[in-house]
Amino acid sequence: MTISVELTLTPLHDNYEPAIIHFIKQLRSSNLKVLENPLSTQVYGNYDEVMQVLTVEIKETFEMIENGLLHMKIVKSDRYNYEPHF
């Protein structure tokens, strides 16, 4: 089963950029498809593989920050190649 995940990491303190950069670089180094924009990061792939990577990387990133939020949306399909038809 393939999934698409949208992630928005929001550390709740000053000097937040290192944690976000670390998180994105770790996702990039995985075998997953990763897209980024100024507001979120999207990850695409097999459910088990995506969730395994996210479990490790979210924990590691949370250990780097004092307080923070992670908003996550999961869609049951690979939307990597989505193009609007309107």
C-alpha cells in the first residue's frame, strides 16, 4: 500500500532552523520520494517504509528541540505525480 504524507514541523522556540534542516536532510537521505515547499514537506512511498523512517526521524528531531508541533496528514495513495486537471 502506498501513502502520501504531508509534514509541517514547528519548533516552539528561537533558533528553530537547525532542527527543521536536520529533519529534512534526514528525509532526503532515505529511499523515499520527498518534495519540499516553504510551508511543508511531502513524503511518498510504501506505508511500512514511510512510517518506519518517520518514526525514527520524528523521535530524533523531537530530541533536538525543547517544545514543538508536528502536523501530519496521510493520504492512502501515492500523490507524487498529481497534477490538477482544471
